[in-house]
Amino acid sequence: MRGRGPYCDLHRGQVAKGKQPTPKMVPRTGCDAEGCDRPHHAHGLCDRHSAMMRTHGRTEYLPVKSDLERFWEKVNKTEFGCWEWAARLFSNGYGQFQAECSYGYRPYPAHRWIFSKLNGEIPEGLVVRHRCDNRKCVNPDHLELGTVQDNANDAVTRKRTTQGSRSAQAKLTEGQVIEIRRLLATGINQTAVAKSFGVTSRCVSNIARRQTWRHV
């Protein structure tokens, strides 16, 4: 409300107190963020940039990192040569990496993803094997292609399986199996051998025919 003289009541009161009159407010019409033409919402910013400022303390977007950049950020290089995956794992112990696909993003086994990224698409029927037997490892030098059978053979030769006496269900040891075969070779019948070792005749028969304990 304007009173006497060139000032309204508010500005006349300020002048009376020796203060400089408040400049006339000019309504904002646009966003102050660089390159933004959206309408003003609050504090000189549009609704989108105002929300960004409240949440992140900035009005610009950070540069988007590539999948490869994000991948290496999740890797821990150990002194033993293995580059271990330091993020989420699948239930089988292999690394899990969220990467771009044809319909958005999906989880990939980390070792398979980096191998295909560096060497091209993995041929159908082949798997990516670990030379180091470390499922978390994504060091390209520790990875190679092979078949499922190659992987199974590695598990046996490198003693990664729970065969023989290491199995929780095993009732015999490797030494006992060797002794069973020796006794059978002398002509002792399977029933007698089975009774002396506390196992069934079928168990002894499988050992004799090498359907079980084939590694001994």
C-alpha cells in the first residue's frame, strides 16, 4: 500500500530507519540451470533441478560410466595374481555383474562377461574355465574356453570334487577299496568281503566292476 511520497509504507519505513529501500522484485520466469528452458519452480530453478539440488547438492548430471568402467571398479587385484570380484555373487560363488543387454540390464556371470567383452562372443557349447580354480577371479589371463567335459575333468584332476572318502556319504576309504579288490582277486566271494567291511554285497559288486571308486 502506497503512502505519502515516492515510497510505499514498507519502503518509507526502511528509509526512516536509515536503510536502503529493498529493490523491486522481478518475478523469475525460467530455470537458472545452464541449458534448461523449463519454467521456474523455486530458488531460481525448475522443479527437476530444484529436486536434484535438494537430493544431490548439484544441478548437473554426472558423466555416465561405461559398463567396462563400472566392471573394473568392482575388482580387487590380489597379490597372488587373481583379480577377485568384490561385488554381488551368484549362489554358486561366481561374480554377478549387471550389464546392458537388448532389453535393458540383466545379471551376467562376471567372468563370462569380461571374457566375451575382450575376446568376442563365446561359441555355443563352450564354457569359460578358470585356470586358477578361483570362481571369483575375473583376470583375463586366468580364463580360457573349454567344454563342459573339460571342466568336469579339471574338477577331478584338481581334486575339486567330493569323490571317494571326502564325500559325506562315503562308508569306505581308498585303502579299504584297494583291499576289497585284492581280496576279491584271491577268490573270496563278495558276500564274505561285504560282511567283513560292513557294507552290502551290491556295494562290493559295484567296486569290483568299477562302477564306483573308479579313481582308485
